[in-house]
Amino acid sequence: MEKTKETYSPYYEEDEIDLYELWLTLKKRKKIVLGFTVFFTLIALILCFILPPTYKTETTLMPLGGKKGGGLSSLLASLPISVSLPTSQSGLTVEAVLNSRTLRERVIRDLNLLPLLFPDKWDSKRRKWILKGKDDRPPTILDGAEKLKKLISVSTNKKTGVVTLSVEFKENPQIAYEIARTALKEADNILNEKSFTLAKKYKIYVGKQLQIARRKLLEIEKIYEEFIEGKIKKVPFIFGEDVFKAPNVSLNDERIKNLERELKNLREKVKNLQKNTNYVSLPEYQVNFQKLQAQMDIAKELFETLVKEYEMAKAQEMKEQISFQVIDPPYVPEIDKPYKPKKKLIVAVAFISGLFLGIFAAFFKEWLDGVKERHREEEQNA
């Protein structure tokens, strides 16, 4: 035990001497430490007064919809319309729209932000751009979109799926709020324009056929009334191939196959009705009445079938429609509480940085003086 004490006691003593010497060095060079600390702190205070205040507003939203509808994946190949549209929406998300250049350009146009984004190039009195030379040009909408990109940030919480939109703007908290509010409005408009799903395409097709069927049904009802009143004696055929339009390609979707089969059956009924009216054994009135009644049944059956399909298409479209629900709306930041500069943090960091640099400079100065002193002693001894 005594050997252990004798072995380690010099190290304890040496450490105590070293710490004391460090303290003496700092005490000796306290002006250097104090000078660096005060200098950095003063620079931080000056920056706090010089830097313009930046205000920040945030809004959170929850994406809705965007599910792929089962049973409609083959509609693009099966529907008899010639519009060419994308078959997948996997690349269209709320976050992608909020980050898009199209949205930023629309926000700039809606709020006329170019003069605010480039205040150094805008003459507010004459309301004209300041052009210094022949080659100088006013900022374009693309320039504004790039500038606005630095002021808008979008992030998504992977666990909850909540999207957060943040907007920063210097000196004007109201503009920060207006940018966030307009961005939400334009994001909703873009989603409605771009999210042209297969279900919507199918709904449009069925809707057109439903309008034709409705017109035919109303036309038959009018003919029926006139026939009963005796205004007309011969009932015309009002069905044509346009009412039973169906795709001429192979179908993979069961719902479309069922709809095509029903339209085909109705088409066969009309053809049979046209053939049967050639018989003249029955009185003319009875023949026309049967023809009218058959067309009425066909029209009702066609109308009811298309109404059911249209309602199902609308429900499917709502499942595939991409939209969002605002959870926390944007707010106008308080004028006396800017987001930047963070004055307390800047001063604290500057104070600590100055203190550490001052300590380093003090020890460096002490080491340098020691080296000079040793060289002087060596020269004297030589």
C-alpha cells in the first residue's frame, strides 16, 4: 500500500501544480481573455441590431385520398374515349405539389411578389424596375420561383403522415401569412386539375352516356303522350348506335364487361323490335303501341343501368381523389416576436466563442513568450 501511495502521489501533486499554473497564466493574461470575449460579444450585439427581422408562419395538413381503386386499373385500355391520360398517380402527392415550381409561380402571380422578392431592383416610387445597363433585365417569374423556394420548406412526418408547410419572410409578417394561405389554395387547385384518375375518366364516359339515355327517355315519354292523345299514329324508332356505344377492344375489368353485356342485350332488343314491326297481321295501333312500350322499357332499363354505374364511378373517384385537410391553419406572426435573428442565442454563442478563443490566445501568448525567453537565455549562455 505504501508503494502504491509513493507511486501515484507525484502525479496528484503534478496535476495540482499544472492546474495552479493554468490559473496563474489566465490571471496574468486576463486582458487578452477579456478582450476577445468583449469583442465577440459586441459584434454579436451589433449584428442583432443590423440584421433585418425574419418572420415565420407554419401550417399543418393531413393528405386525404389517393388510394388506387381496385377493378379500374384496365379502364384506360377499355373506355371508348380518345383522351390520353396517365394510368398511375403514384408520383402525385400533396408534398410534391407544395414543392413544385408551378405552385410557387402561381403564388407569385396571385400576390405580385416579384417587387417584394427583389426590393433592390424595384423602384417603389416610380413603380418600375431599376435597370443599370443595356444588358440588365428585370427579374422573371422563374427567378422569383427560385427565390421563393428558399423561403418555403415542406416536411412530412413519416409516422403520422402530417405535412408541415413553413414560410419565412423578412420584415413583413403579413406577407409570410399570405404566401402560406395562397400556397394552400393553389395546392388544392393543382390537385383538382392534375388528379385526373381512371375513375374520373370512367365517370365522364358513363356521364355522357347517361345524358344521351336521359334525352332518349324524355323523347319517348313525349312521344307516348302524343300517341295516347292521338296527335301521332306512327311511332318512330329513336334508338341509334350512339346510345349503345361500347369499346371494341378486349376488356379485363369485370364491371366494364358487365356494362358491355347489358348494353349488348339492349341493342339486341332494339334490333328484334325493329324486325317484329314488319308484321302487319295486327292492327296498326296495336303494333305502334307495342313498339312504343318496348322502347319505353328499353329506355328505362338503360337509364337505370347507367345511373347505377355513374353513382359507383363517383364513389370510386372520391376514393382516388387526392386532397388534404388543414389541421392548423397559417397565422400572422407577431411583429415583436420575429423568428430570426435569435438575439439571445447569437449573443450567448458569441460570448462563449470569445471566451474560448481568449483562453486559447492567452495560453498561446504565454507559450510564445516562454519560447522567446528560452532562446534569449540560450544566446546569453552561448
